[in-house]
Amino acid sequence: MQTQVEQVLDAMRPVIQQDGGDIELVSVSAEGEVQIRFQGACVSCPSRALTLQTLIERNLKEYVPGFTSVVAEDM
């Protein structure tokens, strides 16, 4: 599952980087929980919760079988 999560995050990364931010994969649990860390401009962005739900969580649900949730380490 970790490889699939990394592929999905890599596909989303250019969208996030165009605003000066980035995301780092911290861990993937056996239960399907993904933990990420926001970096760059995302750390102080007021829209990061929206990014987490509408971009990251939605894509992980669609493309990663067994995915259950995503949590940002710094939120």
C-alpha cells in the first residue's frame, strides 16, 4: 500500500508545489491510515485543511485500495 500512496502523492505534488508548498509521506499503517507532513507554504496556509480533504483524501480514496484516512502531522 505504501508504494501506491507514494505514487498518488507524487501525482498531486506539482499542484501543491505551484503554490510554494509540498507534502511528505510520514507513514502508512497496516489499518490504512496515512500520515503526511505539510512543508513550505503549506505549513501556514489557511487552506491546508481543505487541501487535505478535497485533494489528498479524495485521491487516496479513489486510487489506493484499503485506504481509510489521512492525518496531517502538523494539524
